[in-house]
Amino acid sequence: MSNDPIHFTQEEWMELRVKFSYLKHSTNNTLAVFLSLAELAQSAPENYEMLAQSVCARTLEIVELSQAVSTYLDTKGPRPAVS
């Protein structure tokens, strides 16, 4: 792995910030939904199916957003060694 600095243009930096912002927003919203549904499911067990469906759908969204940020960063410089 090179120790050369990686340079971002202002546009690239803003694109990264937007991607990270979407990821952070989605993660926070998803965790809030998970918590709310888990609390609801505790008081009304018939809501477990709704919780499971939400977890599946929203987790996929977080994975996709994380991958988008990772892919973007991979295009901007050397990849770190995988251990």
C-alpha cells in the first residue's frame, strides 16, 4: 500500500460527504425503527412479523449505502490490505 497522499477535488469531497450523510441518516432512522418495533413487539407479540420484515428491508438499504461509500472511496486511492 502506498503512503502517497490521496487528493480529493472539492466536488469529490462534497460527493463523499453526501454519500456519508445518506448512510448516517439511513442508519439512524433504521435503528430508531428497529427500537420502536422491538418495543411494540414486546407489548404485542403479533408485531414480530412486522419487525422482521422491517429489519430485512432496512438492513439491505444500509448495506447498499455502505457499499456505495466503500466503492466511491476505492476509486479514489489504493485499497487497504485485507487481513
